[in-house]
Amino acid sequence: MLEWVEKEKKGMNVNNDSIEGQAGDNEKVNGLSSLYTERAKGMHASVIREICKLIARPEVRSMAGGWPDPQTFPAAKIAEIAAELFTEKPESVLQYGTSEGYEFLREELARFVKRRDGIDVAVDEIVLTHGSTQGIELAARILLEPGDVAFVGLPTYFGGSETCAGYGAELVGVPLDDYGMIPEALGERLEEAVSAGKRPKLVYVIPDYQNPTGATMPVERRRAMVELANRYNIAIIEDNPYRDLCFTGKPLPPIKAFDTEGRVVYLRSFSKIFCPGFRLAMAIGETDMVRKMVIARQFEDCCVNSFGQYLLYEFVKRGHIDEQIEINARFYKEKRDHLLALLDEHFPDTVRWNRPEGGFFVFVHMGEGFDSEEFLHEAVDQNVAFVAGPPFFIDDSGRDTFRLSFAQLGMSEMEEAVAVLGRLLKEKTK
């Protein structure tokens, strides 16, 4: 994927500073490359972020990023709350905050979690983070040392796997099926690691509407994950940014609901149900673990932005968040239904894809011999973009897969994009 990105960037004259592999050029400019840490040398640019820069042209119909549709942003309610805050307490909303996050907000979020997830959470078991990404990073920083083993899905969101690798962990892939990560396979790999004298530390998992597959873990698998964590003395990082975007019934209990030994760090984001621009999320965990995360972030970013915290507090307290969740779930269900109908209409009969019960993503399986990165190149030439499968797989597999996001494109744009992809696929599979 990065090779394709490099070729496109050269052809489009896009700045190359953030792409790995330019150390020689950087050395000539600033002379610092010889001082980079091993961790810095191993950093990889986010494939999606780089693709999004390449396809910023307005004519490109992108199904790549998992970005919320701006139509769902509660701008009017935010503006109303913001006006009140700036009138009544500007000295507070524009000031530094606490590293944990404001206590009044954490109290409100504890009630939110009890209401939505059925979990009793104490205030000192919550830390506010700048997005779930920071929660992953803080947990990995505290738990991982070079040589530790971290288990991730095949496939999984590469932000989680790359963060663990960045702290020196050896990544071990665990297969997924239509119901998410397979506990029996995780158990086998844990036993293999222990037998080899290695040190298993954590498993990173997205149980609801998984990125990229859209799969949801049944309750039995969630319990089994906790049982394995207890048996092998490892942590679980439960990343759940799409949990509330449930299209049928109610979400299943989170893995954290079955945690009896404080092994689960539960990450909950407000980007998909409030708005992403404030970068607000929370990490929930055992008190000492949360305290370590607070201390770690004090030397990273000090605290989450105060203005966003005050806005979120009022938004939740006034009941807007529950209303917004229902609005967003209905909105994205319509988009999912539209995309699935378009795929049925335009894609060849030999192609297979999931039918997610929530979230943002449809994951397409083409079959052996198909090269999704080559197909992405062809699609971008026709002003359509998606994410090819390989970045989601730590073992370089998944070349015959790709991810489509139905979150951001409008209905008519989605129709145009899928029609183009269907035509290209039919030409390739003649």
C-alpha cells in the first residue's frame, strides 16, 4: 500500500515528509536522522490518512475513511450550549483542565455507561482521552516492553496493531470469522507463546461492528476472552468506537461487563455519536491502571481540552446524547441498506461481502489471485477510493479483500462510486 501511495504522491507532487522511507532526504535537510530512536525509525504513516490526502480532490468519491457524515453533527445544539458557556463561564471553558478530565463530566459519563452498557463504573476508573487512539497509546505504553507479545485480529484496525508494535511488541495474529475473533485460536496462540518462553501481555480487540470486517462477537466469545485473559495473565484492550451505532435491537454487553479481575481497558469514543472534531473519548479500567494512564498523559498532552469537556457534559446531561445516538443509528442504517442494495445490483455474483448489523464498514472478499491494491489504483484513476485489505493484516495476507465505508458519501455519490467499482470488477473477472 505504501508503495502505491509513494507512486501516487510523486505523480501528484504531494509533500512526502510524513511517509516512511524518506530518511535520506530528511537527513540532508535537518541532519537529525542519525539521532532518531529505534521506535521512531520503525514508525509507519497511517495508510488511510495518506490516502485521504491523495484523494482530497473534490471529484473523488471516497469510501475510504471511517469519517462520520457531517449531516449528523448536532451543530445547532452545540452552538446553543457554547453560547451559554461563553456567557456564563468563559474563564473555566478556556482554561487548562485536570489530567483525569473534569470530575463532573466523569460522574455524568459513569451514569451514561451504566445506562448504555449496564456497567457500574467509579469516577476514578475513568480517564478522558483525546480520542480512543490516545487510549490505545497510553495502555500500550504502560503494558508493553520490547519483546512482549501482543495479539491482534487477522484482520484488525491497524492503529491498534501499529501502536503495539511501536512499543516493541511482537505481534501475533488471531484469525477472525463472521463472528469476530475466535477464542479457541487465541488460546492456541497464547499457549504457543508461553511454551516458547515468550511473555504474552495483551490482546487488542474490537468486539462490536469490527473494523474492517463489521463482525460482532457473541456473548459466549466475550466471556471466553475474559477467561483466557485470567488464565494467561494478560490484559484486554477493548476498543469500541462503533458500539452505539446498532441497527437492530440493542448492543450486546461489552467485554468489560464480564471482567472480574480488572483486566479489561475499555475504550469508548464520542466521535461517532457526538462529533469527531473535539477528539473526546474515555478509557475505563481498574483504578491503578487508570492512575498510570493519567500520569503517563501528564507529560504527553497534560489534559483534554476544557471547552470540549464542558460541551460534552451539557450535551449528555441534557439528554441530547441518547437522542443523537438514535438519530445516528437510523441515519447510518439507511446508508448501509443503500450500499448493500447497490452491491447486490452492481457487483459480480462471485464476490462475497458481509452485512454488518452496525458501524461503518462493509468488507469485500474477492477470492484467490485478486490484488486489491492494484484495483485501488485503477479505481482512483476513475475518481473512486476505498481501502485495500493488506494494511489490516499483520501477516501480509488479505490481498483479495478491501473495505468500503458507507459513512460519509451521500446516496447519489455512493451510487456513482459503486457503479464504477462494479464495472471495473466485471471487466477484471470476465
